Amino acid sequence: MMQNAHIFKIQRYSIHDGPGIRTTLFFQGCPLRCPWCHNPESQKMPGKIRAEEMDGLVSGLISEIEKDRIFYDDSGGGATFSGGEPLSRPDLLFRLLDQCREGEIHTCVDTSGCADAKFLSGLAEKADLILYDIKLMDAKAHETLIGKPVFPVLDNLRRLSDQKANVWMRFPFIPGMTDTKANIKAVMCFLEKDTVFRKIHILPFHKAGEGKYEALKFKNPMKEIKPPSPERVAEVKAEFESRGFQVIIGG
């Protein structure tokens, strides 16, 4: 399984990163520092890709994706680019998206939206589906907890809506952080007023990444936080649905 300084993991037979059975490539590097991150090893930014390396890197990764084509054809799946943040390396991401389109492989990109607007515009043209995180609407809370301003994330989402991009929203449901009544209401109001997007995945916090923090000797800011109860998740699901959203738990 090919891995390198720019792709830190390739996960096969994934059913949680877009439709069907997928091969997910996790990009190294992320501009955010979400305290609930399940891939803390992905946060450090890698060096630039040398021009003489790019063709071989793209070719090798496409070969890895092609190995699972039979599963895509049977399930309506394809390749997903996650991270980290795929748009932290747009040169590589866009080359991979172009190659997948030439090979008639469905593509999905999982993004925080924290990237230059021109890259989001290009993404709308090249990716078949975009999974877009919306976390915290309060500007101060977003910058304090996540490390970056929220306004570029929201502006980029508006642009994707204007471009009529195919977007599924994702809402990390984090106790004590994103799960407040005020934040949930603000998320719904923003999506209703400023976008056309009405499909949303609620992603309840879980402890799956805890072992990574221990192995990497990283401080785990979520160590004492418990996952939300099924009852609380169901309550929020019903709240979104009452406003006309199509809601999926997980994925």
C-alpha cells in the first residue's frame, strides 16, 4: 500500500467517506487544530512536492486507486480524498481528480473549507462530490478552539452554493463545543439563508482516535470528554429534520 510524505494513509473498502465502497487517501497537512481531531498525525505540513516527483507520485497513487475499481463499479463508489486537509496540497489533489475523471472514477473530497477561494472554485469544477465540515458559527469560539477564522469557511461555502456544487454538509457533534443550542440554531439558519445545501451528516464525537494521541505522545484535549448519548443525537437529528434537512448520523 503506497504511502509517502504527502499521503499518510490509504484506506480501502471504506463505506463512510461518500457513496458506495471507496478508497480513501488521507493527505498530510492541515491548517486547523480541532481538539477532537481523529488524525492528529496528519496536522504537520509536509514540504513542497518537487516538480520531478509529481508525475511519479500521481501515477503511483492512481495505480493504488485503480486496484479497487471492481468495488466502485459494483457499489457506486470511488475515490475519496481526506486528511488532514486535501486543499493544503491543491497541486496534487487537482492532478488526482483530473486523472480519476479521465478514468471515469467517481471522486469525493472531504474538506474543512479553510483554503483559498480559488481552490474551492476549482474543486467545485473537478470533484463529483464535496463533503464540507461546518463546526462553529461563533467567530471567537472558532478561532479560539480551531485556530483559524470562521469567515473564509462560510464565504467559501456560499461560493460553492452559488456554483451549485454537489455538497453534503458534515457537522461534528462535540459535547461542550459544537453541541450548544445556540450553535446548532446558527448552523441551521446559515445553511437555510445562505446556501442551497440541505443534506447533512451529524458526526457524533467518539474515542476512536484516543490511542493515536498516546502513541504519538500528544496531549489529548478530549481525554475527559464523553461521547454524546444516543438520545441527544436523536434529538438534534429531529431538530434538523423539522427544518427540512435530510439527516444521516455518521459517515
